[in-house]
Amino acid sequence: YCAILKHISEAKFLLCLYWIGLELDTGNGHVLVVSQVSANAVPPTSSDTSSQTVDLWQPVSPSSIGLTTVVDIHVPRSSCQPFLLSLQEAGIEYEILISDLQRQIEKQTDITPSRQRRSNLLYSYEVYHSLDEIQNWMYQMNKTHSRLIYLFSIGKSFEGRPLFVLQLGKRSRPLKRAVWIDCGIHAREWIGPAFCQWFVKEAVQTYHSDPMMRRLLNQLYFYIMPVFNVDGYHYSWTTDRFWRKTRSNHTNLSCHGVDANRNWNVKWCSEGASLHPCADTYCGPLPESEPEVKAVADFLRKHKKRIKAYISFHAYSQMLLYPYSYKYAVIPNFKCVESAAYNAVKALYSAYGIKYKHGPASSTLYISSGSSIDWAYKHGIPYAFAFELRDTGYYGFLLPESLIKPTCTETILAVKNITNRILQKCP
Ligand SMILES: [Zn+2]
């Protein structure tokens, strides 16, 4: 029963996993078992890793699994029993976190009129919104807050959708310093777009009452892209809740999509990225092959002199990460960046006592090449951060709507803390 995932990198330890194959595509009726496996690793044997592997939630790539890695795995109902048996036989500890996946998914997209999803006046920031709803919301915000908000598009997605960005900040001389914020590079991480919307709402609502917010919006522009990977996000609403990649198709294979956080031109497609189009961490046929990545990279290149911070929102694992992702090395302005991260995490903790780890992405999360923060940093943006928002795996990507408000409330504190700092200079 037990197939071994071959470790692509030089690491010595493999996790014993049941070969799920293409059953993952069969749609409904899965029981989700997210197993937190304290990897009592199994000696390597040769095996075939050619096409589909299991649906790894955390870490996303089997090459990141080491001896002590805790792993979250999504297993379809049909493979569940043999999978658990194989874990037991291998002496690997596990815990079932979500046993009724389908119900959890339905809970998240349950549309009832009383929740005021579609009303523009009473737009609810405490539910997840579809792409259409988010785009309508952007039009409305642009219309009703024209002194602080300006909506524009930086290009088109693979499937032809506009890539909208909101410029947030008091309209004044054009060359204010700026902060770039994107959410939803990875489609299934729904809390990201929810946070971007929350941030915009909070900014316009507290502009007059909060001196710090007023200072930030007066002295800076925030460029906010609520849904980076629009095609993937839409697909995660209509077809596959756990879709991660874009929806492009560069090969004859039936596998779609590129990991938009492995497609940037910095150490492109080396460690922590896959050359296989079916992999969840596929780096694409070449750097910036994805129109979404190219559009953002073009914008950042054009404005890099003004952009002092790049902040990208992901989920999950409660971390605040900075470069490098692709290597274990200390960045030149480590002192400034580390102190910014330390204080941001402290500010976040002050709201509800939620603990975030912080540090270089390589050593805090795992090695990944072609990531957006490494690219932004290499292009001269001194503060480049990636947030991994709540939680640590209890709900995983299915963070309930009831936790949107506390998650966003605490995260805003961290973002304000970071951006307030860029008004000072980092040597
Ligand atoms: Zn992500």
C-alpha cells in the first residue's frame, strides 16, 4: 500500500505516504484527514514520483519534509483506511484534524441573504467573498472614497480577467513613497483576500479618528492587490476548494497552473520548486511566464524607487517571513528588517495573544526559489515580508468566517507597525 515519495533534494529522510494518484480529482465525498505526522521517517527506497502525489498542505513540497517535520495532508475518503494503516505500520504518529471536509467546505460558501453578501452598502467583511463580489466592492470603494482610493488595472490574467489594484492614500503629489501589498497569490488561502479588503475598509474608516493611520495615508501610497491570482481564486470557488496555482496551460499535459510564488526571476526553479507541470510548486516554463506575475513585476520595476516595502499575504502557519527564501544567508540590512519583524509580531500578539514565528523564510518555513519576497528584495525594496496568517493547521485553509475579524484585527497592528517604520530610514 505504501508508496514512498522520493525526496528530490539531497535529504536523507522520506515520509511514508499512501499513493493517492489521481483520485484527488474525483471531487466531492472526501473525508479529510489532515494528519499531523511527527515524522518518524522511513528509510528511502526507490519509487516513481512522476505524476500526481498526495495533496500536501504543509509543507507544500515533499522535498521540504525532514526528520522532525510536522506534515499536514489531505486524504480522500477512499484512500483513508489504507493510508492510516500504512502510517501505523511505519510507526508514524498522526492525528486526524478534520474528519468531515465536505461539511467544512459547505459551511464556508453557504450563501444566505441574511449575511448581506451582495449588498454594497452593507458589505460584510466577516464573510469570504467570490471574485465577482470583490471586484464589485472595488468599484464601489473607488466611487465612494475617491479622495483616498483610486482603482486601476495592471494587466490581464491568463483567462483574461483584469488585474485590479487599489491605490490607497491621500491624493497629493504623485511621487509619494509607497508600500505594495498583495493577497491571494495562492488561490486556496482565502483569508488573504479577506485581509486585503479589511485593510482598505479599516484605512478609510479610521482616517479621521486614528492619527497613525492618517499619517500613513498622508505620507504614503499603499498599492493593494486584493486578489493576485484571480483565475485560481475563481477556480477555488467553483471547482476545487484546494486549488493553489494559476490556471495557465503551457504543456500538452492535462495539468494546469503554475505556482505564482515560484515563478519570479530570482534563483528561478532551483531548490524548493518543481519542474513538473503537475506539481503544486511548478515554477513554470520560464520566469514570469504567468501574466499575473509579469504584471506585478512590471509595476514594481517601474516604481521601485518609491516602493519601500513589499508585503505579501499567505496562509497558513502564523509566521512573518523575510528574505532569503532561496538560501540560508543573512540579508545585508538584517538589523532593520529583523527588528521590524520582531516589533510587528509583538504588536500582533498584543491583540489576542496569538503567537507568530518570525525570521528568514528559508530557515523559518522552508527553502523556496523564485519567490516574490526574494525578487522584491533583490530589486532594491528594503522591506520585503510574507505573512503566513492563521492558523497552525487546526482548520488549515478552511479558517472559519468567525475568525476573519480577529485575524484581520491583529494583523493590521503588525502592518501598521511595519509601515510606520518605513517613514524612518533603514541604512
Ligand atoms: Zn501561500
